[in-house]
Amino acid sequence: MVDEQQTLNVMTLSDALEGTLHKHLVQGPTGTELRLEAGLQQRLLTNIEKGVEYCRSEGFFRTAILCDPSFRRQLRRLIEKPFPHVAVISYVEVAPGFSVNNLFTIEL
């Protein structure tokens, strides 16, 4: 995920996808939840898988998804079973002095 030059190798979400995820955040009994229709959720997971496969084909075996902090935790919960090795971090969690290398943009 981080190389010797303090570069964070990540996948990002397209603006359209981030907007869609924002629209599907709802306040539930235990806090904010990400509620996606089954078809939309499956498309998202399929496209994350494409991103992971692309990164691996390019020699990057440890990558993270970089996203908006408002749904970072919910996105992590969604992908933790199918992609336990993929971290999800928000823009505000990138420490000063680190650069970001966007390897793949996840679309819907």
C-alpha cells in the first residue's frame, strides 16, 4: 500500500459513484448506514474486484480505496467479507508528506 517513497497506492471512486453513495446514506437505529439496492451493490463489488485485479496485474498487491470520510466506515463494512485485504481510507487520513498514486478509478 505504501512504498519506500511514502507513496500511497490507491483506487479511487469516480465522482458519480461518490455522489451515488452519498445519496444512499441513511440514518439508521445504530447510526449512519449505506443502503444500496442489491443490483447496485453487486455492480459496485464487481467493479471493485476489477480494480483489485488490475492493480495486481500491474504488480500492486497491497492497495487501498481512498474515499470521502462521510462513508468510509460504511464502505469498509460492505467490502470487508469479499475483500478483507483491501483497506478503505478517507482523504483526511492521508498523513502530510505522503503522496497518492491513483492506480484505478472505480466506476459504476
